[in-house]
Amino acid sequence: MAKLTKRMIDGLAAGDKDYFEWDDELPGFGVRVWPSGRKTYVAQYRAGKQTRRFKIGVHGALTVDEARKEAKAVLGDVARGEDPQLDRSTRRKALTVKELCDLYFDAADKGLVFGKRGKPKKASTLYVDKGRANRHIIPLIGNRPVQELTTADAIKMMRDVTTGKTAADEKTEKLRGRAVVTGVRSAGKSGLPVRPSGRNWMTATRRRTRLSVFRLRWNCAWL
């Protein structure tokens, strides 16, 4: 066991199973190395008879010094009689969709949300994602607790979007830019929105919607 440094962590090889390397300068601060090669910083502590590990962040997105500073804060809370992991779980259950979106984009702006090939999402992608969240998701379901969100809620939100409930025509931050958002042209006999081809769009996207609800909850758990 030695003091964790960037050079040391970069040199840690992945094994058949995940394992930990601990810092000898700050007891409880360590890095977890996964078989995939992914490395995450943790703060480990005791809560009663239980051992808890508080996930701090991913190596690379966070520097060792940043992770150590965060670990000190977490372990300081433990020294004051708090249980950071339990507090995080409680906050997670109470999170609204808007709060989750805010946390997600805050993490994304810091390069902590990864897209294809394990790289941080591009600024252009985040610009589009933020537009969708601010124009559609937050106005329609922003106040809903994430843990109570259902597939039916997501389908209703998508229906409201496609029928023009969140339609807008506004200026954007880009030079001479405008965001013109409208719904679909018509509705089928089922009452669900359809594309101009007549295909029932909601039926075609139910499976994708269920996946979207799952991702929302997974993101909440990740936070």
C-alpha cells in the first residue's frame, strides 16, 4: 500500500476480478479496478457493523487530488456521525426528474458522463440534450419523483410532445438561431399521434420508452 498517484493508478492492470488499492496517506480512500479496466475512486468507512463504500467518481474524469479532496469531505462527515451513503440513497429516492436532469447536466459539463467509446459526451450532443430536457421533459414531468415514474408517464409525455403541448418558437444562444418545435400532423383512429405516413408512432416507440424509463432510474442510482 502506498500513496495513490496518477502514475501509480495508470499502471494498475485489470485482473479477472475487481480489486482495490488503498491510499496510505488517507485511510479509507482507494481506487477500485474493474476487469474492464475501468477505475473508480471510493471512500470506505464503517457504519455500525456494516462496511460502506461511497463511490466518488471515475479515474480520468477526476484527478487523484480531486478525488482525495472529495474523500476527505465524505470521511469528515462520517467522523461527525453522518452516513453519506445512506444520505445519498435517501436523496436519490426523493429526487424529482428536474433535479435529476440538473445533476446529470452538471456532471456532463464536468466530463463525467460518457458516450460512445467511453469518451465524455460532446458539447454539441449536450446542447441538443439540454434543449430536449428544458423544452419537453422538465415542463411536462419535471416535478415527478424519479422513483415513481412509470412507462405510462413517459408515454403520456411523448404524446403531449407530439401533439404540440410543448410547441415553441424561440431564439437560441446560437447566432441567428431559432428553435421551432411543433407536434405531428395528425392523429390516428386510436387517438395516438402518427407520422405523416400514417404509422402509429407511439406503438412503434413503446419499447424505446420503457428503456428510457429504465435509463432515468439507472442514472438516478448512479448519482
